[in-house]
Amino acid sequence: MKNNSRYTRRSFLRTLSYSAGTLALMPAFKSLAACSLPGKDKRLGIALVGLGGYSGGQLAPALQETKNCYLAGIVTGTPSKADSWSKKYNIPDKNIYNYDNFDSIANNPDIDIVYVVLPISMHKEFTIRAAQAGKHVICEKPMALNAGECAEMIAACKKANRMLSIGYRLHFEPHNIEMMRLGQKEIYGKVTSIDTGNGFTYRGDPNAWRLKKALAGGGGLMDMGVYSIQGSRYSLGKEPLFVKATEEKTNHELFREVDETVFWELEFPGGILAKGKSSYNNNWGYLKVKAEKGTFGLEPAFGYGGIRGNSPAGEMNFPQINQQAFQMDDFARCILQKKPTRVPGEEGMRDMKVIDAIYRSIASGKRERIV
Ligand code: NAD
């Protein structure tokens, strides 16, 4: 098949060398090879906290591919999981914890990083406990129930002199990195508008934590909308000032505690508008950016793989990578080299401020300032 794309191997390498926009001061992401550091003994040990779908399906397998870190320990409230995981991943008993004895992880030199992969209401507690135990932390998205909690988590990690990062895997994904480059470097002129949506049709357990306000903080907006908010922010490299949002609910029984579908419009400096939507009842996953001299976008935009993109230069023919392996290896490299991570707690808090303002706007029916 003829490929008219002007994307080449060189443009792929250039994309990888591009550091995410608002974080442009951070060290460049040089190449695939630069991501790994020599010396097996230098690999950092990661303990996963919460052995649910994401830990089992993505993170543990990715940790079999990482070069700078490895799966050293687990924290689980379910003894049968402790058993099966220790067999499957060869984890010694001394590196297995439950939620009660978790703090004694402070005395375990095998564990350098704690990765919090729990329901959202537990992110703050386990991030702070991990930092106080002297461990660096990766916390899954969305960072916490609200921006106030994020601030507490950031402060606790600073106080303990530990690094905190958020599981924003797409900052390591070539197509999404290309969106940052095209938008922030104004390759096709200034960005004039953005349109993005993310969601899936929820068919899971009606009693799951994702549908409980106390555990999840919200519904599709917290879980899926955070990617669209991120996408708008990193395609532009600016922070939104105001938002106006509305909610739509068709299944009042299933989604009685949390939002089903939310629509919003973010106002960025210069009057640039970013339309966004999130849902637990629609299959969306796109990010489209209009600039003065052309349109570029991704669809699917936010998945673990299968990401496709187009710009006026043609189809983006970048490889699909193991995003989680890159994300974790990069954090381990940052710790080993004492460099800042491109996805720190502050980046998670910026999204939570937007989410807080979206919920305020839904409640007030007014345009709300993002503070
Ligand atoms: P999950 O329901 O599959 O797993 C949650 C885990 O938490 C389970 O092991 C469960 O036993 C444990 N848990 C502890 N206390 C609990 C309680 N009180 N109620 C319910 N479960 C409890 O969830 P998941 O899909 O693995 O999501 C976990 C986190 O990872 C969430 O923050 C989610 O947003 C995030 N996540 C991120 C991605 C990504 O692409 N970055 C993908 C999926 C999930």
C-alpha cells in the first residue's frame, strides 16, 4: 500500500526527543535507548498497591519489560492474590504487605517506589503513607478526589523529600507527544480551537467502586474526562482560565451517585476554546486540534495501543509502544539521575482544578473560574 505520509523515522526520533510542553524546561526525552540505564543492580524495586484490573492487566506485565525498575513487591488486602502473584512473579514473602502492615515497608530496602493503583478515595492516604515510609511514589489518575487533596499529597512528598509522579502514560506515547509538538511549537500556526471526547459504555459490576461517589469522587469525568482535559492542555501548552459545563443522564439507576455524561468548554488565554466531553455511556476517544494552517488529531487517542493520528503532513506512522513500561522506566531514571519527572504531582493537581471547576459549573449552571 502506498504511504503518502511525510512522517519518517527522523520525525519519530525528533518526536521522542521532544519534551512535553508546559514541562519544556525538563530534560529532553532523548531516545528509546536513553531510557535504559546500564547495570542490573541499579534497577529500582517497585511495589504495586492494589492488585486489580490495571495492576494485573497492564502494570505487572509492563514491569517484565522495564530496564530501570522491576516488580519487587505487592500490597494487597486479599491473601489469595498475595499467593498467586508471588508464584506468578516470583515475589518473596518479605516483600508482600497488606494495608495494615504497609507502613513497615519503610524498613524494606528492596522497595524504592510505591505505585498506588487503588480506588481514587484511597490515593491520598497511600501516597502520603508511602512518602512517610521513605518511598518515591507513582499515583494513578485521577490524582485524588479534589485539588485540595492533591496539594496535601504534594506537600507530604516534598516534606519527606520523595518524588511524586502521576500515571500519565500518554506523555510517553509518540502520537500524543507529536500532538504536543505540533500545538505548542505552532507548527501549523496558532491553535484556534480544540475538540476532544473520551468515554466508554459501562457494562461492569453495578456495585463497583467506580459508581460510588465516596470511592470514585465522580463518574465518567473523573475516570475518562481527565484524558481529554490533559489532551487539551498538552496540545496547547497553556492553562485554562474558565469553564462552563453541563451534565446529561439517561440511566438514573446505574449512575445514581456519579456523572454519566458531561460536556464542557474550557477557555484558554487568548480566547481559545476547547470543547470536551466524557462518558460512561458512549464510546469516544479522540483529540482534534484546529490551527491557523491546518488540522491535526488522534483517534483512537488515549488507549493503551492502536493510537492513530493525522496532520497536514499525513498519517503519523509512529510505533505503538508499551506506554506503562516507558512511563515507569522514565520515573526510575529520573530518581536515579536526580532529575524532575515530566508528570509530577503538580500536573495531576492542574487537572483536578479543572475537574473541580467543571463540577462547580454543573452545580451552579454558570461559567466558573478555574482556581
Ligand atoms: P480495580 O477495581 O480493577 O482494582 C482496584 C483494586 O483496589 C482492587 O485490587 C481492589 O481489591 C482494591 N481495593 C482496595 N480497597 C478497595 C475498596 N474499598 N473498594 C474497592 N477496591 C478496593 O480498579 P483499576 O481499574 O485497577 O483502577 C485502579 C486505579 O488505576 C484507578 O485510579 C484508575 O483510575 C487507575 N487506572 C488507570 C489506568 C491508566 O491507563 N492509567 C487504567 C485503568 C485504571
